[in-house]
Amino acid sequence: MTLSIQEKTFLIESIRDIPDFPKPGIVFKDITTLLADKEAYALLMRHLSERYASYNLTHVAGIDARGFIFGAALAQMLGVGFVPIRKKGKLPYTTVSEKYSLEYGVDEVEIHIDAFSGPDSPKVLLIDDLIATGGTAYAAASLINKVGAECVEACFIMGLDFLSGQSKLRELVEVYTVIGVD
């Protein structure tokens, strides 16, 4: 399923812009309004489930925390498992971690060491709400591969096309964005 220009416009218009958040000069893209609009959320999830139905996925992995919203719902629709990729210190069992650079420092994401138990060759879709600079997504895709699964694609509801995150991530995995934002 390919979204029409009208459908993409509908999705874009369902997302609220918050100027100067979290700091002056930033326009925050608030997805809570898309989630609250049952037609917009249904359109988005139907589009994603149709897109990924033929990928023979075994799991969907969502990045903490907004990736959980889309990832868990999509995994259920596709009949596959869901795996959370969390910020450091949030998972209770043995983990594998990956560090990534922030504007002012370093952060870290983790995954359970046995997150993809089951099939011999787990095929995983990585999902999050937005890709900007791509550091978190790159670390998450690396983690998926590190624990013995194959990250087949990284999917984002929005891509900030004016930043380099998507091109950096494409060095590691295919990238799909539903909506591009200039």
C-alpha cells in the first residue's frame, strides 16, 4: 500500500507542532494528537501492516518509548513478537548495550541478550516515531544485529529530511519513513 498525497497530508495535519520545545528554535512534532485521532492512527497502522505483511518478520523492535506505541500494535497486527529496546538500566535481565553520541555527551540503549529466541534466523523490523540525527536508531539496529538477529529495515513515522540521520542509518540498514519533514 502506498499512501496518497491526501493520506500523507491527513497524517501530517494530525500531528501537532509545538514551537520552542524543548528549547527555543526547535519545533517539536507531537504525535499524541495522531494517536488520539482514531482515523489517523488506523490509517497509519493499516499502511504499516500492509507494507510489512510480506517481509516474513519474526519480530518488531520498538525504541524507548514512542516506538513501543507503534511497534507493539504492529507486531500484534502482523502476528509476530515485540521486543523493547530500552534506555540503560530499564531492563531486568542480562542485556547487551550500545552507546551513541548526543549533542552534549553519550547515551546508551539496551536489549535483552535472549530477545529474539525462537527461529534460527530472526528477521526484525525496527520502529520509532521519528528519525532526526539517527544516533539512537543506529545503536538500536546495531544491537539487533549484535544479538544474532537481522534488522531488515528501520521504519519511522516521520523523518526530519534536513538532518543526516537517515543517510547515516542507511549505512547499516534500509530505512523507510512514512512522512518526510523538510
